[in-house]
Amino acid sequence: MAEKDRSRSRKPRGSNASPTGPRVVPPEHLRDVGGPPRVYARRLVGRRDAVVHGPHAHRFLEIVFIEKGRGAHIVEGKRVPVGPGDVFALAPGQAHDPDGLDSTIHWVLAFELRFLFKGRDERELFVSCPDEVVLLCFLRRPNDAVHLRLTPENARAWVGWLERLEKELDRRELGYVSAAKGLVELMLVDLARMVEPYIPDVASKQRPQLARVFRFIEEHFRAPLKLRDLARAAGLSSAYLTTLLKRRTGRSAGEWLTARRMAEARRLLAETSSGVKTIGYEVGYADTSHFIEVFSKDHGLTPKAWREGEIARKPDRSK
């Protein structure tokens, strides 16, 4: 369901439920690892220096590229043997475990959508990305993650682009943000051209349906929403919408709705002095306890603790 809607409806409930599934790495990970402008690129020899280990998912976009060596990458529970030139595009929320890449030299490129498109985030993957490039890169093929093998010529080009990107982000010289964006876009275009033949139906048939759903979420996420509301907005049955979203995006309608509410909650926590109860109500939760429970599960911190961390990270401009 598009959330078993206790938002603005049900009574408080305790938050002692044990978490399930892989650990979710929040967008703040990029800030901690790569700093502004919310992007991270690094060549890893084995997994010793990896920042995240074991099964996990992200709230941002990630590309894993194998430069040398052989190993295995577990994506959505499926073990995929890998070799030089293999590349994976991992969508937000997609679970994977890269620790089987310990005998390889591989690259990790991670970024938020707002790095490329100012003011946008991952919820807009299916709404208005120019030329559908990002959409095509991160949509899943029917029985797989987006997993492709580059030609030797393309693989050499990728190594060059990634080496340049890593240097730009490390040195931060004049124009480095523009240079970094250009390099990421080159790789995305290369991926999109390879992915497009596998999913031609998405652009022609299903993208408008997905766009209507996400546009409806954008316009109404502050109010109680049910699955039937989203299905009606897309002109689909509830059952078909459930199947379409899960198959094409890896997330349910409820997960996308929660992601949008959490994005707005983070913005309000960071940019306003509104209380937690007020913010919860503004993003669709009449029940403050439920808002705190959902936020804590998504971020590993209560809203209050998350805000305190944000304040601590900001420079003191009063001095």
C-alpha cells in the first residue's frame, strides 16, 4: 500500500521494532566521504579501504565499475560473477553487497541527483530528467539490475574519465564542479546508450504513467494518501501500479511516498526552526510518534538528533 496510512490518522505506537533488510546508507554519507557537491569517486584496490561493507542500500545513485580482476557482486540477493569492464548502475533503495570484489580493482562513483540537476533529487528520476539519460541508466531490466559490460575501448575511456574525476574532486581547483559534472554526464550517456535497447517500452509506454504517479506524490505528499489515490492518478488499477513500480523502480508506492516525505522533513529540519511535531504534520504525519519512528528507521537518528548533527556540521558564521 502507499503507506498503511497511519499518517494523520492512527494512534501513537512505540518504536522498538527491530530493523529488517540491508542497512540503508543515507545521503549524508556523500557529504561525509566526498564533501560538497555531494559526489564521491574512488578507485579501490580490494575492499580494505571501502567506506561501507556488507549488504546495504543507498538513498542516492551509485555506479560500480570493475577495472581489473575477477570476483562477485551480490545485487538484490543474486550473485553476479564479474570481470574487467563490468559496470553496475544501482538505483536508490537497491540492495547490494560488493565485498566479493576484494580481489579486483574497482571504482565506486556515488552521487545525488541534485549534483547534476540543481534543486532535484532521486524522486524525479521518472519525472523530468533531460533526454531520459539518468532514467535509462538506473531503471532495472526485467530480471537483473542494470549490469553491463563495456567494450575494452569504452573501459579504457572510463578509466580515464574516473581518474580525472577523482583528481578534480580531490584538488578542487577553479571550475572543478563543472568539470566533475561533465565527466559524470559522459559516463551516464555511455551507459544510457547501452541500456536503451533493453527497455524501449519504458520511454514509450510506462514513463508517462510513472510520471503521473510521481507528479501526484509531489503535489499531495503532505496529505494522507492511499494506494488507490495514486492508481487513480495514473489511470491504472492498484494491482498493476504495485507491480509496475516494484518491477521498474525496485520500490513500492509507499516507499516512494515515504522517501518524498523524508526529503521534505530533512529540508525543514535543516532550514527552519519549526518543532518536530510541526514538521511531522507538514509532511503528512498527524501522529508525531509515527513520524519519529519512520524518520528514525530511515536515517538511524531521531529528527532532533539529525538536526543537531546538521547544526554541528555547519560553520559558525557568527565569529
